[in-house]
Amino acid sequence: MQADKKLNGTGERSAVKKYGRGRTRTYAVGALVLLAAATGCGGGDTGSAAAALGGSQGAAKPSTGGAVQTPAAASPPAASSPAAPLAAGDAAAWAKWGLKPLPTAPAAPADKPVKLQRTGPVPVFSEVRTNDKVVFITIDDGAEKDPKFVEMLTDLKVPVSMFLTRDIVKDDYGYFKPLQALGNHIHNHTVDHAQMSKVAPEKQKSEICDAQSALTQQYGTAPLLFRPPYGDGANTPALNTSVQQCGPRAIVLWRESMQIHDMQYQAADKKLKPGDIVLAHFRGPKDLKGESMTQMFGEMLARIQEQGFAVARLEDYIQPPAP
């Protein structure tokens, strides 16, 4: 555990403990109060959250005190059969990095499980409802800019979603453009990694809006998703309002976080589930006890492969708001 804290660097690991014990496939929107740790990352649903997620859960009714009652957690969907392995021609690329190939991800669903709305409160989620045996890799902040990692993703073509912090990446915006060119999306992780529940609403808004403007200018596409540092404040009305005002249309948390050699799980059985969102960081030897970004990422892929999961692109399971 001490090693986990040292790896943390920006403190994201603590959010896993703060926001989740036990697996609940529930979601929250801005009108929710911050829930106790035992309830998990997601809170109760409201009508807009259920609509955003394909209407798969009934809406909870607000109480007279303004809080939202949390519905019973739905049973997780059954896992589908593992996808077929990659073609033999790709095996050489995996062997180059000392890895076994992952199963091939299924085709992107035509009916997206997550449906985002153009206006109103934004949903908060840490997994995607799907029967596909896939997980989604997200990588935060952008502190380590290892050219070998670009080479690795170019070789392996594993999809990732990048949540970038403006002041951490502004010294080399260009590093992330080859990763973006591989089809990987760039999302908003604030200006300077502020702990959002500790700052005033005006500061929350500037953290998100200023990062949104900079990332849009640099990468040509406005970030669709937002992740608060440490997951902090994700279920508070003030933060939800700031996200709405700045442009992102969902707040994304996680179910597992990658350490150096293994993942930290929120689920008691310490197993991946279909649709889980996995958190990693752009980190190097200073934070990884001498290991490189590519070694850490390879360890994460090995843990995913051992459990028979494919890696899918998170955005392939999300329907953006209609124009």
C-alpha cells in the first residue's frame, strides 16, 4: 500500500478508496449529494442519468430535502464469450513488447449504451453497461512524455482515452498528437489538478473552462468528457454545474486503478467486470520505482489478458449529444 501511495504522484489512488467499496452499477448527476464511501463511485440515478445511459435504470424520486434516493444496485450483466485472438500477423508486435496478444474487441455497438444529452445535468459513471467482455483504459494528467509509449501504442493499437491537465501538458502539447492520430480521444482533467471540492465554484469553473479552451485549441476537438482530480467532488451539484457551463457532457470515474505491477480493485473479488473503466497515469521511473511507462502499461495489459478481456474504445460506447 505504501508503494501505491508513492506511485500516486497526483493523489488519484486515494479517490479509489474514498469513492468505492463494493460494486454498484449506479450513476449520479449534478443534483446528487456526495455519497458515503460505502456506496461506491456512482450515486442514485435521476431521470436524466437514466436517459443518458439508455434508460436501463428507473429514475429515483427526490426527497423533500433535495437529496435523491439511491435505487437498489442492478445485477451486473453476464459476460459474453471471449473474443477471438488477434491475427497471427499481429503477434510479432506483441512479442516485441514481451506480451501475449489481447482478444480482439467486438465491433462498436450501433446502439450506444451511454447516451449523452446536449443540455441539463451531466451523468457521472465509472463503468459502461455492456455484455461485451471489454474494459476501457483511461490515462490521466500527461506528466510522463515517453516516446517509447507512442511507439508501443502505434505497434499494439490498444485504444486509450486521455484526460489531460493543461499545465502539465502545455510544455509539450505535441507529444499527445501522435497518440490522438491513432484514434485516441483527449478529454478534460482541469488546468492545474486542483482538488475541486476545496475550491470555490468560480475556481471550479475556470479550472474546467480554461482547460477546455486550451485543449480544444491545441487538438481541434472539444473534450466530451471530464474527470475531476482524485475523483473529488464528482457527485456535487456545484461541480456538475461547472461542467455543464464549460462544455463536457459527462463526468467519468473508474473501477480499477493501475499501480506498478497490478491493479487496485474496488470490487471485493478483485476481478474485472464487463464495461469497467480502468485508470492509469502518464508516469515514469521517478514514480514507478525505476520502471518505465511502457513497462507499467505492459503489466496492465498482462493483467487484462490474464482475465480474458479485450480493450475497447470508451468513446465507441458513448453517443455524443445531437448537434
